[in-house]
Amino acid sequence: GTMTRSTDMGSRLLQLLLHHNQQRSSIFQNSPISFRDCNDGNDTSAVLCSLQWFAEASLERTFFELNVDASLDEAEIITFFDDVCEKAQKVAPSGAMVVVFLDEINTSSVMGLFKEVVVDRTYSGKRLESNITIVAACNPAGRQSLSSGACRESDLAREWASGHYQVNKLPISMERLKWNYGALNPEQEKEFVLRRIEMLDEDIPIYLAAELTELIATSQEAIRSFAKEDIQKGLIRLSYTGSISIEEEARNRARSTVSLRDIQRVFTV
């Protein structure tokens, strides 16, 4: 009796696992045809084999990130979304969503294409798959240039600190989708750096992680300090007449001269 109940339970568990595997098979990179292939046909052994397989199985990629900048051209963006749509089609039967994160989207030189992606859910006339979700981050725009009357080439050389030359204003249809989350304060930025270091090596000594965190955070603030001084001089030169003081305006602009992307570059190197 005990042997029979055990066999019945093993058989039911196996059928349940097979059923769910069939429903979600498209999310796995290499889904087995039958878990019975793992053993001599015994259901209980097949269940154990299947559980081990699930624990070790590799999932298809469902998160894609695109670091946007002015050098990214239309052909590269289209190729990127072709790959995303191909993956989205593959995993769709499993019910999985594919998330695309577009970082610093308004630094692009082809904002029209990104407006098409975000608002119209198409790219160069091709429709995005229904299981694709687009998330984007953008930078402050619309600031007064520090190189009044200068050509763009001169602007690029003079405005290394202001960010004006590389940040475009969002199209009106995208503005309505925007949500302002604010910026990280110095302590939050330090926390981000520390957690990122710990992700690299969980065995790193606490004192070393703290020293590296302080070094990176100090470097970020040093660049902002240099930028603030440079921007303030530029605003004075142009007889700035904004609603806030020159010092506050310079400080606000300087905050965005370096970002979390610059911190990421440290870990890439």
C-alpha cells in the first residue's frame, strides 16, 4: 500500500511538472522533451531529476538596456529592437514580459525614432511585440547655453560642464509620460557605490569597500565642483537673469555633469 501511494504521488508530481514545463517551455534556453530521459522510467526518480534540472536551468533574457548617446545612429537602434522583438516573440507563449530600459534617452541625435518607440510602440514602421515594456530615463533640458551666439562646434568645446549641448528637449507627447523622481543625494550615491562594490565581490574586506566608495564619491564631487565654478563664470559672462541665483543655478547644472553611468564606467574598467 505504501509503495503504491508513493508511486502514485511520484506520477502525479511528474505530470504536474511536465504540464508546467510545457506551458513555460519558451522561457527556458534548453527545455528537455521528457524528464523520463533522465532515468530508467521510474516516476519518482524523474521528479528528482526534473527538480534538479529546474534548479540549474538557464532562462532566456528578458531585460535589455540601451545606453543612449548622440553617437548612436538609427541603424544601430533598429538592430537593437530587432533583437529585442525576436526574443519577445520566443518567450511570449510563456507569458513572460520583456523590459527595455533606455538610459539618458534625450541625449539621442534621433529623438524622433525614440518618440516613435515610446509613444507609438513602433520603430521605423515596425510594430513592437505586445509583451515588450519600455522604460526610459532622461536628463534635464532647456537650459540657457553658456556660449551665446557661438556655433555648435564651439558650443561643444565650451560646454563640457553644462550638459546643455547633449540634452534635447523631449517631444510634447513624451513630456506627458514623464515622471520626476529627483536625483540621489550624496549619501544615497555613496550607498549605491557601496552596494555595487559588494556585488562585484562579496568577500571584499569591509574597510576596502568603504575606502573605494569614498574614493569614487569624492571623484564625483570633485568634477561637480570644477563644473560649478566653470558654469558660474559662464552665467556671469552672459548676465544670467533666471528666477534663481547664479550660484544655485550653477550648482543645479553641475549635479548632472556626472551621473550613475559614470560610476558604472568605474566598474566596467
